[in-house]
Amino acid sequence: MNNQPFLHLTCLLSFKKMALKKTLLFFLSVLLVRVVESDIGVNWGTISLHKMSPSTVVDLLKENKIQKVKLFDADQDVMKGLMGSGLEVMVGIPNDMLALISSSTNAADLWVAQNVSRYMVKGGVNIKYVAVGNEPFLTSYSGQYQSYVVPAMTNLQQSLAKANLARNVKLVVPCNADAYESSLPSQGTFRPELTQIITQMVSLLNSNGSPFVVNIYPFLSLYGNSDFPQDYAFFEGTTHAVTDGSNVYYNAFDGNLDTLIAALAKIGYGQMPIVIGEIGWPTDGAVGANVTAARVFNQGLVKHVLSNKGTPLRPGVPPMDVYLFSLLDEGAKSVLPGNFERHWGIFSFDGQSKYSLNLGNGLLKNAKDVQYLPYRWCVANPTKNLAEVTNHVKLACTYADCTTLNYGGSCNGIGAKGNISYAFNSYYQLQKQNPRSCDFDGLGMVTFLNPSIGECRFLVGVNDHAASDHHAASSGFRLQNIWISVLLIIIIWDAWLFLM
């Protein structure tokens, strides 16, 4: 009997097995490499005075190939705009809802039904994460929310499981970097009063395959500490490197991240995946907050993260994802932390890029088809005596955003009349250029000549379809009232069951 064909067949099968193994190993290696690659996403905040339509913002994201978006709530209009976009979305639960959700499984069920299940349909929204609160352990909250976090997570996890969404939607808790502390990265520990709670939280995150989400702000370190070395905040090299044993840190980002990694290791989760929930640099409203610094920081960050260098404690393993803060300026945000709070956007409120920035897909592209109001401005009337103008300026700036006029702002040096004109125009644009809103007892006048001076931009508002927005706002208000009523019923029902 001739065994050659049999041997040939055996060799052929052996060869195919080897080839198959090599192919599988190749794809496995690709998958492993993919695990440690970072993606750059953005935070999309909506506390704005001049809002573009959500569909315009979604088009802006897609045009710039930004695939991941982090929200601070689950605004109905925004979610509707994201339908069918394919973008990966993180929705948020505000801190003031944590107490109720932590105490009521029915409230957790209802929140998931209203804000997750309804959108997780064919052609719907690709919700990847639900953020349980936003920086609930922040020192300035004085422990107000921290006891609610773990119970809220537990209830929400059960609600996701009931809705058959637990595999696809992961719970996370965005933490501020003040949750941990140390003089050197390797000595990082969580704040003593948080250690037990964060250990429980991380255990839950880990068991459900969720990452640890942290917000890191080198700008705030620089802003709040006059002794902080400025070059250490950036990625261009420093004369103030931090030496920690055999590790040397050349930027605040790596030092901060390794402090977290060390703190996680101390509670038994040294390999926990990490996502940067917020990081960025403002362009206005404070000394050091300017376009040049923002471009250098954000471009340095993107280059650093996409290089996959990782950190000294995790070489070759960068954060899973990095969400820049933020996509757009938000002119209605609180300025309690500082006037810079309204100027974090890589785009201005109207979707125009503030500076050249490459997120890995080419330079930023501006929003298209933005509907502006007519090109006219409200300024101080040069023929009038402006001695009685103070109260008018105060009123205008109470409603509109005048933060660029303050020390360190881009409009700080335009003179007294310039300040008055800027305040008048900001209010006029906010009022949709209503002629009466430029009166100011005869001290204002409308001009068709752009009064912008140097870097100080006098804005023209966008036409955000006021009628439909008013209807949406009214609908939102009605929905909110219905939601509150339902929650009150849930509380009363739970209390009744408890007393039975």
C-alpha cells in the first residue's frame, strides 16, 4: 500500500493547523494591542446661552471623526440627536438624584427605562456607560453624596440586568483626582475617609467589567498653586521633573495617573482599567487660560496618549479612553470655581474651532450650516453721556456672559467704552437681537460694523430655532414634573410597604 497520499494529507493538515494557529495568534495579538490603544472622546456639556441644534453638534462630531461622547445627563433633545449616529455614549445621573436611586429599586428601574432602555433600540443610541453621579467624592461636597454611591450602583446594576442591558451597558463613577493623595506617585492612597467606600465601589466596578473613571486637571493645579511649576503641567519637557525611586516624571498627568494606580494597587486592584473622564485646558477667563496654552496642552496630551507609552507604573498601557473637556464653551456655567469655567471648549459655542488641534484624524473642522442671527451688534452710543451706565452693565452681565472682560480675559484691555459695548452686545445677542434689548435708556445703539478688537470677539448669536426649543423646553418641563410625581409615588409606595 502506498502511504504517500496519506502522508501528504497528514502534512497538509499539519501545515493548515500551523497556519491556522499563526493566524489566530496574529488576530489575538491585534486584539491585545487594541486593548491598550486609547481613543480620544469629548465631553458634551449643554449649559449654554446659545445652543446649536443637537443634530448640528452630532454632525460636527462625525465630521471630526470623534467616536465617543460623554454627557452629564440624558437630555431628551441631545439623545434624540444621537439616534442612529453610531457614536459611543456615556450618559450621566446628576448627583442630586443619587439619594433617591440608592433608596428605591423602583426609582432605579424607572431611570433606566426612561434614559437607557428607550434609546437602546435598533437605530437608536449606542449607550456604553452610565455615570453614577459626577465627582460625588469631591472634597467641597463635604461627604454629601458619598454614602449613596454604592447603594445606587447596586440598584442600577439590578435594573440593567432586568432590562437585559447589563452586558452592553457598564456603570462607572467619575471621580475627581482629589479622591487620592500622596507626595510621590508610588505612595498614592485614597483619602482615609473614602478608602472603605471606594474599595466597595471598585469591587463592584471590577465584578461588572467596568473601568475606573478619573478627572485630571493640571490647569487647576497650576491655577490654585502659585508654587506649581508651569512647565510640569505640559508635555514639552520640564526642569522640575519628579523623581520617585527609579521612576522619573516629566509631566503632571503621568504623576497624577500613577498616584491613582498606586492607590488602586493598595486596595487590591492594581490592574484596574482606567478611563480619563475629563481633562483639558481653558482658553479664557484667567491668567494662563488662553488659546496658545490650550493648544499646546491638548495637542501634547493627545500625542502623549496616542503614542501608547503609558506611565512609569504602566509602561505601554495608556488609559482606555480619554475624554477631552470639552467640546463646546458653556456660557451659562457657574463661575464659582473661576471665570475660566465657561471657556473649556475646543470649539466656541457656535462650533468654530478655536485653534489648530489634531485628535489623530487631521485638524479640527468647523461646524457646517450654523444658522446665525443677522450680522449686527449692540454698542454704547458714542453721542451719549455714559455716566449712568453702571446698573445697565450689571444687569446685562447678570444674564449674559461677560467673563472675558475680567482680569486675565481676552477682552480685559479694551477700555471702559469697550467694556460697556461688550456687555450691551452680549445681552442683545442673548435676547435674539430684540431691538428693545439694545435700548438701555437710550445708551445703546445697533451697528452693522463688527466692533471686535484684536482677540476680543464680539459674538453674533446663533438661531437655535427658538420656537421649537421653547416647545421642547416646555415638554421637558412637563416630563420632569411627571418624573417627579412618579418618584414621589414610588417613595410613598416604598414607605407603605416598609411599614406593613
